Amino acid sequence: MKSIVLLIGLSVAMWSETLHGLIGYALKHSPAILQTQAAVQVSELDRQISEAVQAGEFDLVGSATHYNIERTLTPIPPSAMMSQQPITTAKNIYSLGLSYQVPLFTGFAQTRQVRIDEIATQIAKMQVHLSREQVAYNVKMLYYSLLSQDGVLSAQNRYVGALKKLRDQIAQEVEVGQKAEVDLLKARADLSDARTQEQMLRSGIEMTRAALSALVGRPVGRLRSVSVSVHAPRYSINALMRQARHTARIEAENLNIDKAEQMAHKAEAGYLPQVALSAYGGKNYGKDIHTNERDDAFIAQVGVNAKFNLFDFGKRSANVEKARIAKMRAELKKRQALLDLRRQLTEAVEKIKQSYSEYTGALQVQRLSHKSVTVERTRYQSGTATLNDLLLAESKYRLAAAKTVQSKYNYAKSKAYLDFVLEKGTK
């Protein structure tokens, strides 16, 4: 018999869901994480585009032009005018060639843009990390909630079982005239109420399970219990704050400041000259209007273009000021993030302290209420206590047992929240 029970227990444990298993599955299939990973790819492509702009571009160009009077296929140099060979002229001229353009100097604007895209890629990677932490935290919260509800349901089931035994016992005593009929009616009423509470708990469990399944991305079955060790909290907010300063959230704010600074430098590039190189090589084609013969001529050119803006009615200065304000906002945002971080750390530590106090208090109440049930049952059987006294003691014990389970998992939730703030939830 013991072997059968052991085999059943091992089978349940083997097929039950684990917390780490659900977190691992959610981290691989969560749409929120997949979206942030796609954002990293987009940022990386933006950086590649910016680098490619620095190298310039080759274009295959062509044209077909009709003129009202004949034109030469190429500009006529002085040496051609001295030649005895006739010059081809045409009204319809076609061209096909290859051009190359590259910026030589943009006031370092393009260099700044490459750096901006690199920073954006790093920020996107940190967003992936933060999304993973958020998903892991949400899975833990629902997992612990489901275990807590299961524990409360188990306590309720035991309470229902105790009420059944009490009802059957009272029914037998009523038959032999030892108890009044009203005691049996009270027992039945309390059993009916307990069964209603039991059904409500089952419904709550199914709703929580559905939420967990939606978050993970697949149906979730029976959960494997988690060992929760409850210890007296000993935390220093200042020590935790020193750890949290190196989290991805704060590093992302530092990168946002760096990005805003690069944007300001890029805006200042408008005060510097812009220099670009352009080159072209190709052929012009046409039919000579005099000989009606087709001819072609090769043309090649290379040049450097420079542009310096003298006055733009305040456009450049407005862009520079806008970039400086963006940097100031980034610095203020980091300051606010540090304030929020201290608030969240304080909140997490206080939650742990509260849940620890609730657990130790509920555990003590459960022990005392269990003794009270034993005493009241003995008194009721001896006729010195009423059925209401026994049912009240049973109810208090049931509530104490449920609160013990809830407070234990509330402690686990509080610890998970602290890990979430410190970004240790996926480790």
C-alpha cells in the first residue's frame, strides 16, 4: 500500500508544473519579450544604415531627353572645334551611366548619428532584460497566488470534511435522543455554507490558472509546491540602493543622457560647412540629324561640393536648444528614477516585514485555535458547550489555517518583488 501511495506521489510530481519551468517557457514565448527583441534588431539595422551612409552610394542612372533644337552628345572642347571631323548632334539624347556620392564632412553629424544608433541598440537590449524581469515577476505572482488559493482550498476541504463528520455524529445522537433537532439543522446549514465557500474558491483558482496560462502562452496544469523559508527580514535600504544603482533601469537612464548629449552635438554640426564628393561616368547616345547615324560619347566627371549656411532664421539655434532641453529632461528623468527606486526598495522591504509579522502571528493563532477546537469538541460531547461554540471554534481554526497559508505565500511574493526591483528575478 505504501508503495502505491509513493508511486502516485512521484507521478503527480513528475507531471506537475514547476515555477522555473513556467518562467523559462514564458521567457521564450512571451509576445512582450519577442517585441523588445525585435526592437533590438531594428536598432541594429538603424546603426548599419548610419554606417552605410558614411560610405556613400553607387547609383545606376539613365535618361531620355528630347530637345527642340539639336544638341551635341558631349560638351565641345576647344580641340574639337579645330578638328575636321564632324560633330554629332541630335534632338533625342539618351544617357546611361554610374554615379557615386559620398559625404566627406558633415560637421561630425553622421559620426554622432552612428553613436546615437549604437546607444539606442544598447538601450533596446536593456529593455529586453527589463521585459524578461517583468514577465518572470508576473509569473511568480500568479504562481504563488495559485498555490495560496490551493492551500486555502485544502483547508476549506478539511473544514467541510470535519463538518460532515460532525453532522453525521449529531444525526446519530438525534436519533437516540441525545441531541436536539435544532443542532442538526445548524450543522447542515454550516455545511451548506462551507460547500458554497469551497465552490467559490475553486472558481477563483480556475480564473487565476487562466490568467497564468495566458501569460505563459500555454495551458497550465497542476502546480508543484514551492518550499518557502520564512526568516526575519534584515535589510539596509542604503545597501540595497548601492546594488540597485547598477541595474539595467538606471544604466538605461545613463545611456539616455549620453544619447541626448550626442543629439546636442549633432545639432551643433549645422554651424559647420558640409562637404560632399560626387562622381559620374557614362555614355550619351543619339542619332545624328544630318547623317541619320547612331553615335555615342563617354563622359566622366568628379567634383567636390561645399555648402555653408549663413542664415536660416533661427532654425539651427532652435534645434540646438531643443537638444539641450532633451538632455536636461533625460537628467531629470534619471533623478526621478533614483527616487522611485528608493521608494520601491522601501516598499519591498516593508512588505517583507509585514508578511513576516502576518505569518508568525497567523501561525501562532492557528496553533491556539487548534487547541481551542479540541477543547470545545470535548465540552460539546460532555454537554457543557453548545454546538455554536464548537462551530465557532472550527471556523476560527479554518480561518487561521487559511491565513497561515496566505501569509506564507505573501512573504514569497514580497521577496519576489524585491528581486524584481533589484532585477534578480531571472537569475
